[in-house]
Amino acid sequence: MRIRRILDEFEAFALRGNVLDFVMAVVIGGAIGRIITACVDGLVMPTFAYWLRETQWEKWTYWQWRIGPVISALLDFFAKAAVMYLFIIKGVGSLTKRASSQKSSAPFRTCPFCRESIHPEAVRCKYCGSDVPTAQTASPTAG
């Protein structure tokens, strides 16, 4: 009896929207992380290796400190940050900007009382509450 109640509570918790959203974010984040790692390992780091081909910078030392692995980790971090910025932030930003410009193509009217944008079919302004004449009553036909 008690176990059944605990299972029911767990099911209610696990199937809430925010938990499922979190799980989806973790899965998608892992996939994006693999894509970014592949771009850095396959494109960016070989470019650094080509530019620094005369030296083996991973084996650099300064006194007894091995600074080559530190430099390698810093280059890896900055390369991943740059790839993530270019592909994720800029790429998704341009897609959302394009989607919002297509979505906002519906013409809006301006409330004559408070000057806020309202839907073209609105009969009452949602900002000031004034009755707004519709397009049919605002332009009467002759006849």
C-alpha cells in the first residue's frame, strides 16, 4: 500500500513537464557536445598543429612544470567556446530571428487611446481597456 503510493508520487514527479524538459535538454546537450568536440578535434586542433608543426607544443616545459598540456587544454577550451558561439549562438539566433520575422508578418493596429499595438480583430484594448472600433466600423461603406 505504502509502496504503491510512493510509486504513484514518483510517476507524477517524473512525468511533470519540467522534468521531461530537463531530460530532453540533457540528451540534446550531450549530442551537441559531441558535435562540437568533433568539429574542434577534426578541424580546429589540426589547424593549430599545422601552424605549430615545427614544435611539439604539447611537450613544452618551463622549469619543472609541464605547460604543454595546460596550453593544449586552454586551446581546446577556447576552440570549443568559439565553435559553440558560432554554430549554436549565432546559428540558432539567426534561425529564431528569421522565424520571428515570418511570424510577425500579421498587421497590427494601434489603439487610438493608449497608442499600444493591438490585434487587427480586437474590439477592446488589452492595455487600457478601451473599446476600439473594428476595421468594419472604422471605415463605413457608402450606400
